[in-house]
Amino acid sequence: MHCRKIHVTLILLVLCISVHPQDIRIGFFYDSDVQAVVFTTIEGEYILSGDGRKVAVIRKGAIFHVERNKSGLTVHDTVQSYGVYKNLEFTGASASNIFQVKPVLPSLPSKESDDDLSISIYNEALRVINRTGLEKYISGTVEAEGGSDALPEYYKAQAVIARTFAVKNFNRHAHEGFNLCDGVHCQAFNGKSRMNAQIYASTSDTRDEILVDINSKPAITAYHACCGGVTASASVEWSRDLPYLVPVKDPFCVGSRHRDWIKTILLKEWTTYLEKSYYYTSPDNLYKFNNPGRQKYLDEKNKRLLLAEMRKDFQLKSSYFYVTAEGNLVTFHGHGYGHGLGLCQEGAMEMARVGYTYVDILMFYYRNVKIANSKL
């Protein structure tokens, strides 16, 4: 495929935002009931403080165990115990500080990140919060969401939309003592980016850049794995339209691994589902549901069943599918992976591969937006 120039108007703005933090606080292991973790210094040196008082110096390779009990947080290393506290702070004391924190009760994958960590008790579990620089967080998010094998122009596009999400949702978890969580409720963040140096470079090249709408407000920069050939309008998944999340025909993800999929279930399971949903239709329509584009309902006239709900109920890769029946089986023939809104990651990666810039990529998937400079 030959690279074609996408003509866009790039307008740089300076946004006036009332809060200008340099750091961001990320809630680790947000969806898990963690009771004990192990902290290890990977690089630099850390000062451990308990309830505002210096407790210990943690040098490279040292291991500290933190566990919740009835009295509070107990902390000890391999030699001694340091007491019981309500709040623990692991504060970096060197020019560069990297730590690893691993839940051991229950056992979960570890996270390695920059800068500081705090631990307290919240809702009878450990509340583990990483305080780090915003751009370090963006790099980690880009790697977690986009993988480590893409090209710089894709990483730049992913960095802009990840940063836009962070700006727009900066206080999503303020009532819990941090800004964003590390899971799908916000954006995936598995810790610092370590797999590809181009991710850091791409984040740096787009520093402070976000997408804004026609009112200069940060846009809702939804993204997904693969659109299956056409992206969705906002109203297909949500209750309202947005001028920048509109259907876009996408030829770039045609050959991607998530372009097409099928899933087969028993005909009885399908009919029982429709009956329980109070959905009545003729036998012919029951077996031959056609979805030539992306629509919101199984039947546009009846508007009884949301395809997005069917996707969840049947654990389908997307809500972009059609149905056929043969014998006692019903087959979902689907396209894409994810909700289909905004940037298609597999399509964006292909755009970068054939020579488009990150600005081209962003303006292709989001319409009626501008790139702005937001100094958080």
C-alpha cells in the first residue's frame, strides 16, 4: 500500500487548566483485595517512613514485607521487624529510583515503577499508590496498551490519547486518595516502560500534547484493539453522540489478526436467551440476523436488545456481528475486537507501518478535534 497524504490542519493551543500537577498518583492492584506485599529497591535508595517518622533506609536489593493485621500495617525485612503503622511511605532518595512491589497475599504479578510508593489500609485491604511523573506514567500506559513491537508514529498517537485520558479523568479516584487506577476502569498500567526505548522517545516527542474538541475541552479519546473495518459512533455504545466519535471506514485493519472471528452456540441457548429478553421475532429473523454495518439494536424497529449487552452476555469479541443457523447450532460471525469507538490500534499500527504520521493517525480516527498543548 502506498502512503497517501492525509491533509489536516494542526492547531497548537495552550489550555488554561486550574490544576497543574507535575506528578500523578496511580492506585495499584485496584481490583484485588491485597493483604500483603513485598517491596524491593531495584535502583537508587529509598527512605521508609511510618506515620511520618523515618523508619529505615532501603538500599538496592533489600526486601521489605508489609502485611495488614488487626492493629495496622506490620513491616519487616529479612532480619528484623520495624513495628506497626497506619501509613507507610517509600520515598526515593537518589537521582533515579526504581522499585518493585509484589502482592503475596494473594499472589499477583509484580509491578516495577519509578519514584515513590505509599501503603495504607482502605476497606480492609492495602491501598497501594505509586506517585510518579505524568510522562513516566504515559510511557508505561503506552507499553501496556499498545505492546512493545510497534513503530514510533503509532506510539506517539497512543501517547497523545493516553495523556488526553489522564488529563480529562485526572481526579476520577480523588475520593480514594489517588488520581487513576491501573486497570481497565481507567487505563492499563503495569509499571514503567522497559521493553522498547522508542516508547520513551515517542512520549517525549509529544510531551504535553492532548486532543481537544471544538470547545477546546479534552476529548474522550476512546480506543480499542480492532474495529473490524469500520469504527462505531458514540451512540452505538453509549447514550449520546459525540462529534469526534463517528463511524470511519478503516481499510488499514483488514489483514489484522482480530479482523474476523466466529463463535458457535446451541440453537436452544440462543432461543432461550431471546425469550428471556422478551424479544419476539419471526423464525426467519431469529436465524438470519444481518448486521451490514455497526448498529445499536438487534432490531432497529423493535429496539429491544442492545448488541453491546449481547456482546457481554455471550462473551463476544465485539458487537459487530451477524447470525446464521444450521441444524441445532447458531453461529456469530463477527468483526473486530473491542467496543469499536475511536482509534483502532491494529489499524493505527498499520498506518504507521505504511508511512503515516501520528497526526495523520489521530485525525483519521477522531474527527473535529485539534491537538493542543496542555501543561499539566
